[in-house]
Amino acid sequence: LQLLSNVVLWDGIVQEDKIRDLGLSKLLNRYLLLNIINTPLGPESIEKCKKVVACLPERWFQELKSGSTLPELVNFCQHLLQ
């Protein structure tokens, strides 16, 4: 999670698509999401999800329609809905 937050700090310095690919497609979807899914449901799982959401820059979501998300976050959102 610390690595994800450090990668996202480069937003605005490095191209956004590169940051989203590395941070969301590679770190979140390949590694962090597996850990989150395998954590038993409860306060610890909720806290991990909150920390992931806190890392994400708000500007990535400004132009999205209501009820939609970034393509890289579909799996994470499905987990949250469960």
C-alpha cells in the first residue's frame, strides 16, 4: 500500500496513463487486491479498502459520470460491492 501511495505521488509529474497503469493495473489489481480479497471480512478489510481509496487522486474521477469508475478500478469496486 505504501508503494501504491508513493507511485500516485508522481501524478502530475509523469504522464497520468503511466501512473494509472503502474499503480492501478499492476500494483492494485495484481498484488494488493489479492491481499484484500483474502482478508476476512471485517474492520481490517474495511481499513485496507479505505487506505486504497485515500491514495487515489480526486482529479482522476472528476470527469466520470455518476455511478461509473475508472476501468482499472472495476475489480476493486466489485469487491467493495460484495
